[in-house]
Amino acid sequence: MKYMLIMRSSAEAIDATKDVDFETIINAMGAYNESMIKAGVMLGGDGLTDPKEGFVVDFSAEKPIITDGPYGEVNELFNGFWIIEASSREEAAEWASRAPLGAGSKLEVRRITDESDFEQFADNEYIQKEKEWRGDGLLAE
């Protein structure tokens, strides 16, 4: 099963890192990533830029409205993510608990849907196309 680990940091967590040498943070994250790669569980992951560089597309009006960042409260935003392959919810929780994050940080862990979640739609044109796209390498497995 695939899981997404979504990193969320509060203002407290962000303030705490201001006094830490950034190379120390890079090394801790690199070692964590390397441990997951060596264990064969890490499928992907990235950090995200400052929310000021982002934007929101709001679909509540007839025509979508694009609003430049920053937007939302700090604790509503996420700073990065990992995608891992784990045999169970418990294994995903174990990997998440090893993340080198401090007070004020949280990881939201969510299972990524797979074919079994859509069995009743197995004959759907786009379910079939998605299988082809994954088989052709157009989408990540």
C-alpha cells in the first residue's frame, strides 16, 4: 500500500528552525530519506517553496478564482511530502514517527487509493485508461 506523509509545521516549529544551521536540517532530512530508500519504502517526496510563491484556485464561483499566496493559516499549509510503500498502516506509522521533525510539526499520513478502491468501476473507460497509462510509464506506479 502507498501512503503519503504530509508535513505540516506550526509557527512554533518554523520559529524553532530559524536558530538551527540549515545544513543540519538538510543532513537530518537526507539521512531520513536515505534510510527509507535503503529499506525500499520511499517512492518519492519533495519539499515545497514558501507559501508566498504559491496560489490557490478557488472553484466556488462560476469561473475559478486564482489568488496569490500567502494564504491560509500557517498550520493549514504543508511544507513537503513523502510517498512511501508500506505493508500496513502500522509500518507507515513507524516510518512517519522516524521523521526528523521537532515540536510544532506534524505529519498527516494518508493511504493513497489503488485499484481495489474502485473495483465497482472496473469497466469505466478512465479506470482502464489509467491502468494503461501506469503500464506505459506515463504515470508513476
